[in-house]
Amino acid sequence: MRSQLIYLHSYDWTVQIFYNVPPSKVGTIRRHLQALACHSRPLEDACLLVSQSEPDTAFTYTNISLHRTLIVLCPSSSPSQFLNTLTHELLHATTHISDYYNIPLGTETSCYLIGSLAQASYSIARYYL
């Protein structure tokens, strides 16, 4: 498992990505979700997802008021599936940030935002490609 913190200065937003999360790390993910004020059903659903560790499974959780997003990627079945899952979750993060700042999806601004996330994630993501 690897972890990465991405700070988007222009949005004052932090995105943390956990890569290749095994079921044994469910406690770590639980603590990070709780730090984002994730409780009750969403917390239990996310932890169940990690503990089951189905290939190609992931989720994104955002606390808008904290300007923080957590992306959790379980192991992937192939490099191409990893890329599919990562970009899917990066789009969720982009949507959450864009919604907060009233940035319409499909505009250059939102496209640059997801591009910035993808570029920043590459330093770790490349090991799974």
C-alpha cells in the first residue's frame, strides 16, 4: 500500500490517495475516514469494501467543509483496469471540487483540474501501470 497527498494550491484542497489497499489496512482507512467526519453507514460501507478487497474496487469520500478528499484504490486486476479505476475516482474528486466552486463540468477549468490531479498522481500511479 502506498499513500500520496496532493495539495491543489489554487483550490486550497487536499486529495489523499491510497493505492493497492489490502484488507489488513482497513483500520488505517477507517481512521482517515473518521478524520474527515465520515460516520455511520458511509463509514461502514467503505470499510466493508476495503475488507472484502474485490479487485478493481475503489471509492472517493469528500468533506467539503474541510476541503479534503480521500481516494481509496483496492488492488487491480490489470494495469489497464488500474488506470480505469484511478481516472474514475479522479473524476469523482474533480466533481466534488467543481461543485464546491461552481465550476461547470466539461469546461476548460474542470478539465485542467482533473489533469492536475492525474499529473500529480503519476509519481505513484506509474508503479501500477
